[in-house]
Amino acid sequence: MMMMMMMIIIINVTVSWNEAVHADREVTANRSDIIIKNKKEKTCTLIDVAIPVDRNVVQKEMEKKLKYKSLCIEIQRMWNLKCTIIPVVIGATGIVRRILRKNLEAVPGKHSID
């Protein structure tokens, strides 16, 4: 199976998906679903999406935050950017936590979950 790496560069913002981050130190989870790097604001947002069984929504959200914490630390150190992890977790039947709206507000651009 061939994996495709995609990247969009708009002035000072780079959006990439399905791309590994090569760190100086070993990071086991180095491929977040979406990475938004804003050089102007000096921020990096890691977005990871999951659709678990409804009863595992809370567990999966915490698992995503822990999984990418070391990558976030490395990004802050290597690129000198403030890093944020945003887990987007939606249950298999559409169940979401209230915090999803707050998490999505941190993502740049126009979007809605209504």
C-alpha cells in the first residue's frame, strides 16, 4: 500500500497530513493526522482524529493527548513554536464530548459542528 504525503503552504502557514516529523530524539508517535504550522504566530497544532466505540470516547481522547505529548515537546524544542494537541474524537454513533467544541475553536479557520 502506497502512503501519500500531502502538504499545503499558504504564506506563513503550512498544513500537512500523513507526514512524519523527524525529530533529533526518538519519538515513537511522530505522525499526527494533521499538522498546522503557523510561522507568523509561532504556533504548531497537532490534530489527531479517532472514531472509537461510543463507550471509549473519553478514554480515546486522553490516549491521543498522551500519545503525542512527546512529539509536541520535541516540536517546541526543535522549531521554537508553541505546540498544541487537539484530539478530535467522535463516537461511532456520533457521540461527542462537550469539550470538542472548545477543542475545535483552537483550530484556525472557519468550521462548525452544528
